[in-house]
Amino acid sequence: MDLFRRQGYHATPVPRLTALLGIGSGSLYAAFGSKDGLYARALERYCDGLVATLDRDMRAGDDLRTALRGLLLAVVTAGAEDPERGCLLVGAVVERAGDDDTVERVRTAMTALEAVLTEALERARARGELGGGRSPVEVARFLTTFLQGVNVMGQARAGRPFLEMAVTGALRILD
């Protein structure tokens, strides 16, 4: 998963994958069917972990603004510390936009992220933490999109001050 995340699908040769996994190419093909099969499993695992982490963080007990700020700044920090690591979702949809299965996996993950954020926003609205009469779905879609933008800008080495200011601005949507 990390190798695909760093190098992308096309720049990751099967011999490098088998060496990293400590298996022969026959075992890779027996277990996953193909490099595509391994990539699909890695992307699925990444997506599942991303959604589970977001759900856990949004239920952690902090007020919504604090939880979202922590989440977004964690992405900023990760991007600043290791910009080449990137986001597998962003890399997948950019590099494999012509692969329907990959696009569908990414779309499914984005829908799941949006659903987690929508639920968190609905809870926050019930507690009076969401102002402006905004729809939780509208705000969740913005935040889902913004989160991926933070990943892209981190890889573009936009810099921590730039991204921290962007996070502050984005959180104003909760006012």
C-alpha cells in the first residue's frame, strides 16, 4: 500500500512488489490474480482505514470544530513531514482515471467519507455547533473536497503556513 502510495501504480513494477512482500511472482498472481488485483486490495484497505479513522476521530468527544481542525492539521503535518508519501486516493484517481474499477473505489470511499462527516455535522447541529443554516450534506461535501485539496497542496509543497491559513478559512463554514 505504501509503495503504491509513494510511487503510483505505473511506477511500481511487479519485481519491486514481490521483493517487498517477500514472495515470488507466482505467489503474487495466485493470491491477487494480477498487479491490478493487488492494487485494488491495497486501495480498498487504504479506503477502509481512512473511513474508519475519520469516523473514530469524529466520535472522539471533542466539539466538531476542534475535531475537524485536528484532523485537517494532522493531514497538513503529514504532508509537510513527508510530501512524497501523498494520498493513495488522490493518486489513484489522477493516475488511473481511465480505470472504471479504480474510479468507482475512489467514489465509494469519498461517499463514505462524506457520510461520516454528514453524521458528525448532524450531531453538531443538534448541539448548536453548526451555524449559518447550512445543510450538513452541503458542508460535508465541501469538507470532503477540501480534505483532498489539502492532500494535493501538501504534495505540491504549499507549506505549512499556507495550509494552516486555508484550514482556518475552511472551518469558517461552521459559523
